[in-house]
Amino acid sequence: MDSANSDSPRSRRQPGGPRASRKHTPKVNTKGLYQKALWQAFVKLDPRVELKNPVMFVVWLGTIITALMTINPNLFGPTPGDNLRVFNGLITVVLFLTVVFANFAEAVAEGRGKAQADALRSTKSETTARKVMPDGSVQSVSSTDLRRGDRIRVVAGDIIPADGEVLEGVASVDESAITGESAPVLKEPGSDVASSVTGGTRIRSDELLIRVTSDPGKGFIDRMIALVEGAERAKTPNEIALTVLLAVLTLIFLIVVATLPTIAYYVVGSSVSVALLISLLVALIPTTIGALLSAIGIAGMDRVAQFNVIATSGRAVEACGDIGTLVLDKTGTITLGNRLAEEFIPVNGHSLEEMARVALAASVFDQTPEGRSIVRLTEEQGAKVDFDTSKAEGIEFSAKTRMSGTHLPDGGEVRKGAVDAIKGFVRSRGGQLTPELDTAFERVSRLGGTPLAVCQDRELYGVIYLKDIVKPGIRERFDQLRRMGVRTVMLTGDNQITASVIAEEAGVDDFIAEATPEDKIEVIQSEQAQGKLVAMTGDGTNDAPALAQADVGVAMNSGTQAAKEAANMVDLDSDPTKLIDIVTIGKQLLITRGALTTFSIANDIAKYFAIIPAMFATAGIGSLNVMGLASAQSAVLSALIYNALIIPALIPLALTGVKFRPLTANELLQRNILIYGLGGVVIPFIAIKLIDLVVAAVGLA
Amino acid sequence: MKLADLPNGTLPVKLPESTFFLLTSQWRKRPLPLQLFLLLCLNLVTAPVVQAASGGELSRDNAYALGLLGLVTLGLCVYLFVVIFQPERF
């Protein structure tokens, strides 16, 4: 965003109502999801697919070996025991179900992603585009034939065929297909916030000349579709690290189990059944997290998409969870953004009426919300326009002059704008400054408002107090972020005093007043130099370098194409506050993964106590059978059945994520170790005992 | 591949050229059946060792099965090492 202009009037589209109450517009159709997932669970038994998941591949191989041992129980040498064929058969069935449940978890998550992708895809349909040829003639082509750089003309009623940038024309566009907002948005060329259009949206009035900015299948929505469908889902760094950990654990347990018979033969003097060894291996390797790992990742992407945010990589979503610093704009993010004139403070002995008259003259051509609110306040004071507006000329606000105003028909000049700029204007006209102006400026700034000075030619009239309201509840959200260890930095074009007051009121950790776009990059670089990950939002072309520099850059959908290209996420609702929610989703993703890993590994203890006494019953370690399980066979079966059933039982948790609580990293660690660590130790003891009672009662073993 | 490149001179048996081409092309197209075949061939070496070590307790079938199980376990170890060192491939 233009920094000097960062707090200038700008019509930001705010979503209607609280976000939680709004429905995601491209509705996700989950009909038949579970039937399809069940079918996919069997399709995924293909060894080439299973190879992608090391833990489940080991279980899959184990299933084949126990299946062979069901056919011939003495395949690997004479094995002691009764009913071995039935016992091995039961082990095979349970192991097979473990693999199927793991595939099912992944298939459900993928199915939800696909449903999400279908919903997104429904916003894109093949349409006919009017392509403007280099000679100016218009040719009808299919939207799929459009290439980057092509120029197209769209008229009222058309669906915009591709992402693009407006070159000519002013039109209102209905973006409800992607954002859910029914109010049309004004699109015009050259503007930071309104010059980009998205394919799939509908033009409501007038016409536009658009330059296509993406090749077919390369637009934002296409990228998101590929991502939620899993087609382009590359493993994120955290997933890779966890995969390595799981493979190391699996390898260690494989070596332990493979060398166990030798030691057992030496100590106990009897051989151990290979089926029992496989059961022990499967019980010990972290099957729960191995089965749910990819489902957790896909569900995380899905949650971001449900929030109407398009992420270009899973890496970006995950990085959100590790964010250390949030760089936020003041206007529209921390404050409501629609600043309204609250009070006139006359100086130089002028009366309130005189000041209201000059303020009205300076604002009569100003169509920004601030300008209109000034006009309203002057009318409340009884001021009237006392010149012929058709002969007067409006002077627009610019970031360079930082003031706007009117050339009066009699040659007079009225101006309103930043106090420094107006001081310069008055001085240049030979006028005198007054300390009263500084007092008024300070007073307004200390209230957290924006002071606008008003003058006519060389005469200062006073200061307008523009009230900026901090968004309700924003302080609590920053408090939450601080507890989570996230630092917030506010950037504003306002003066130092106003910025400090707003920063104090909103509870941000740091602020930068009178900021320029370069300041943004500097802040990001200095935070990154301290080893922190930085997130920021932006919508203007001059935000693009900072968006690219930030670890998580969220561009507003209403922003320019350059900003959207540089960012790794695009918010379809153009709501800058959403950055805070995205951080929450990222943290939730990481916490869920951590919690389930802890749970999975903690489960090992109970399974160990179930299987080892059963395996070496003859060695006189029966006292290790602390759960008092009915028999050796029922103990092994119970542990394996628990191992299989815990996967579908945890699918809902993997898909919805662990409930997020804004706690510090230490508190979170303690809490999760207590719930998922201690719970992971205790729950299987109870569950295995219960399953054992059922197994013994049914007479399975 | 030129005919001169064929390693007929180095192989203990003289392979017909067509068989050699078939093997090399199949190795590229579908390596798994050939790998399984080589695994079974390797087991021809392992199984007698297993049987000899068991002191006659195991039948010949058991020895072959155990030899194969050992090779599968070894293969699994190699696979897990590949996962640990090149996790991005999985």
C-alpha cells in the first residue's frame, strides 16, 4: 500500500457480518464422500502407493507374510501352539484393516480436498471471450485459448474468462462466485485496489478492456485446485522431518524385532513365531501418526481454503504456524478504516462558523468517506457553500502534496491536509504560523485521531479531528498473539503521536510512524535477521517486494496483480485481519501433528506390556502381564485390534485439528504432554483390557 | 546399442541377442518382476546356508522361506535407510 497514502481514504470491501457466521460461498459437496473414500482405501493398497508411506508399507508387508503363515503356519519352521491357522488369520485380518483404515484416513482428507477443489472449479467454466486483435478487431475465442498478454473486452453480463488487469473502462463486477460477497465491486484501470479482475467473476455494468495475466490452468484458482486435490502437494519441511523420525523409529524397531529370536533362543531356549514378531513390530512402530500424517496436512490446506484464502503452497500454510512477527497496516487492519470528522478546533481567533465554512469549501469536491464526513459536520454547524461550485476547481489529494482542496472562483485557494503540509503551504503564501495550531495538533494526536489542518490562502483556520476507531476485540487478539509468542508491528503513515496512541490502544508491541514502503522491507529483513518468520498483508504494487520478502505474504484479492504474484497467499475476501486467523490455522496444524505424534509414541508402552509377556510366557515373566490379559493369543490380538481401531477413532481429530488455545509455547507443551502424552500412556491400557475381555468372551483366542 | 557392446564374451552362457535385448528393455520398463526373480536367485545361495545353520531341524521349504524372509527384512532396512536419507522422494 502507498505508505504516505496508507491511511488515505480507500474503499476496502469488508465482508458482511462476522466471518464465522458467513457461509463459504462455493459450497462443498460432501455427498458420497465416505463411500468414495472407502473405495479409495482399497485402491491405495497398490504397493506403489504404499511405498510412499514407510510405516504403513511395513504393516502392508507384514500382512502379506502373516497371510502366508495362515495358509501354512509352519512356513518358517515348526511353531508351537494350538489353532495357529485361525490365530494367524485373525492377525492378518487386523493388520489388513490397519492398512485399510490408514488409507481411509488419507482418502477422506483427499476427498474433502477434492470436493473443495470441485467447488472452486465450479467458479470457473469455459466461456467465450472477445479477444482484441493487434489491429483492433474483435474475435470470439474460447477462454481456454487465451494466453498471458492477450487483450480481451468484457461487457455487462459476461463472465470474465481469465485473471487479468483492467486497461480501460470503469465497471462494477460481481465477485460473489469466489468471495461470497453479493455487493458488486468497482473496477478501474491504474488503481492499486481495483485494477485486477479474477476469472469466473461476472461483470454487472458497463464494459472493460482487460489484459490477461495468466495462461490457462495457471491462475490462482487453478493453483489452489491442484493443491487441495493433492496433485501438487509436495511434502512440507515439517512433514519431511517427521517422516524421517518415523522411518528411524521403524528401522530401530525392525532391527530390535529381527534380532529378538536369536536372543530369545539363547535365553529361553524356544523359538518365537514369526507372526508374533510381526505383531510386536506393528504394535511398536508409530502406526497411528504414520496413518494420519498426510490426512493432517491435507486437512490443514482444506481449512485454509474454507477460510476463503488461496495458498500457493503447503509450505506457506505451515510457515504460518511458526510466525514470530506480524507486520500489520494500521488502517483497515487495526482500525476500522473509515475515519470520520469528529470536531473542529478553530485557531487564530477564528470562530467555529468561520472554520466550518472554510472546511466545507475545502471538502466540497472531496468524495472520499473522510471528505463526505467533513461536509456532514460542517452542515451540522450550519455552514453553506457561498461560491459557484461550477466555476470552482477541486484539487485532489496526492501522496506527494499530502493535501487536497479547492480553487475558488475569485482566485482564492482553500486547502486541508496533513498539518506539516498545510504549514508549508501557508508559509509559501507568506502567512504566519501560530503555536495554537501545534497545541491543537498534539491534542488530536493524543486522542489517537488524525489532525487535518485547514487554511485559506495565507490564513490558518484550525484543525479537523478525524476520529479513527480501533476495531473492537483487536486488543484481545493481540494479547492472544503475544501469549503465543508472536510480536506485532504496526505500520502507519500517521504522525508519531497518533501512531503511538493507536499502538497503545490496540496493544501492538511496536509501531513505525510516517512509514514508507522501504520501511516495510527493512522491518521484515531486521526481524528475519533475528531468526524470526515474518507475515504481512499488502495490496499495492509497492507492497510486492515486501510480500515477496516476507515468509508469509497475504495479498488482498482486491489488490494489484503484482502484489498477488509476489504473495504466497491470496485472501479472496480482502480482509487484512484474516492474517491473524491464518496464523491460528498454521499453529493448529503444527499442534495437531505434534499431539498425535506424542499420542502415537506414548501408546507403545501399553502395547509392549501386552505383547512381551505373551511372547515369552515360558520365560517366567508372567508378572509383566500387569493388565491380567486372558491368554497370550488374546493379548496379542487385543493390542493389534486397539492399534487398528485407534486410527479411524482419531480421523475426526486429524481432520478438524486439535482445539486451538492461545497459550505460550511452554504452556501448550505442558498441556499437550499431559493430555496426549499421559493420555496416550493410560488410554491403551484401559482399551486393550476391554478389547481383551471382549476377545476372550467371544472366544476368538 | 551396438552388437559389439553385447557382453556375450563375458557371460558364462551365450545368450541369444534377442533375449538380451528383451531383458534390458524389460528392466527399464518393468523392473519389479526382474528384481523379484533376482531375489529368488539370491535366495538359492542363502537358503542352503540357513539350512546348514539349523542343524537339520528345518526342512528345505522352511530354509527357503526363512532365507527369503531374511532378504525381505534386509530389503526393508535398505528401503528405510533410503527414506531417512532422501525423505523428499516419499
